Amino acid sequence: VSLLRNLLRFHPRPFLIAVGGASLYAVCTVASSYGLGFVIDEVVLPRFQSGVNDVSTYFTACLIVIGIGLLRAVGVVFRRSYAGVSHWSTSESLSKKLVRHVMNQPSMWHQRHMTGDLVARIGVDSDTAAQVLGPLPFSTSVVLLVFLTSVWLVVIDVPLGILALVVIPVLFALN
């Protein structure tokens, strides 16, 4: 946690944008069940029952499905793009800080260490330390997705929601 806190101090904005994109993706994934339910309840079933649908219903269903899909895609793009920006900009800032630290060492210290070896290690070590930032927005979307799905299931169908609330911790434990 302290490593994350220190790394996020370098460039918090791209990371927060990535988490925002991940959250948008999670919300839209849960909302897609609403869109599917709307299409089935308002377009498919009435068509089978009466053989006729209102054009505005088709239009509304299309807007809902396409809108949710586009927002979901935007969330993925922001999550992936800004997670990369967060990772690479933090790695670069950390490398610069480490190089400045090495440059401030006394001359006797530099005589004992090969400069090329130090610079190579700085690059690899700072990149490795910053790699933890890459998958975190995705992980936050998974946690939010599980939470929203649980709440949505309880709202839609209480017994199914309770079953999900029992099964989800078991799945986490198995994972």
C-alpha cells in the first residue's frame, strides 16, 4: 500500500482517469443486462404475442443497446490508454529521480560501481516498480463489477441475488 501511495504521487491524474474508465466499463457491463431485458420485454415478446411493434420502440431499443455499447467501449479505451500512460510516466519519473540520486553520490562511490550497469538497473527497477499500476484499474473494475452485479441481482430478483451473495465469496476463496 505504501508503494502504491508513493507511486501515485508522481502522476495521479492518468491513474484516476484509468480508474474512471474502468468504472464506466463496469457500470455499462451491468447496464447491458438492462438493455437486453428491454429488448426482450419491449421488442421480442410483443412481436411474438401481437405480431406488431411500434417503430419508436425499435428506435429506443437501438439507442439503449448502442449507447451502452459505445460507453462501454469508451471505458475500455480510457482504462487501457491511461493505465499505460500512468505506468510509463511514473516509470520515467522514478527513473529520473533515481538517476539524480546516483549522480549525487560521492566520487568514491562511483569508482566502485560501473555507470552502465547502474543506468541499466535503474531503468529495469523503476519499470518493474511502476508495473503494479498497469493492472490496478482493471482490478478496480472487477471489484466494482462484482459489487454492482450483486446489488443489481438483489434489486431484480431477491432469491437470485442472495444466492449470488453466497456464491461470490466462495468464488473469491477458490480463486
